[in-house]
Amino acid sequence: MYRVEMYARVRRACMVEGMGIREAAREFGLHRDTVRKMLKYSIPPGYRRSKPVKRPKLDPYVGVIEGMLEGDRVARRRSSGTR
């Protein structure tokens, strides 16, 4: 079932039809805390990061590494010696 549809069905069941949170959780296969959040917000709030994204440790060196790789790409291949 599409998420927004589920959201609307849970809200309708609890607010209009008088279904309890525990019963709605069982009926829709959700955790009770999820049902509470659905009742708290009229529309799904969406995803929010709790912490900022960590940058990789190599981030300051990305330019240098890319330069090395590009140098390897354009460098002439050496022959393997005698045949």
C-alpha cells in the first residue's frame, strides 16, 4: 500500500472511527509509536537527518588522487620487455 494512503487510513480509523492506537497498530502492522506519529502530524513529515553528513577522511586529498589517476590514464603503456 502506498505510504500516504496508509497514513490517511490510519488517521481515519483512529480519529473518525474511534479505533485505539494499539488496535490500529495491530490492524495495519505498525508499531504503536508510528501510529502516534501519524496521528500527531496531518501530513507525513518526511525524513530529517539527525546529524550532519560526515565527510570522508580522504576528502582533502580527492583532487590529488584524481590527478594521479588521470596521469595514469593518459600515460603511455610500457611494453613488457623482450618477447
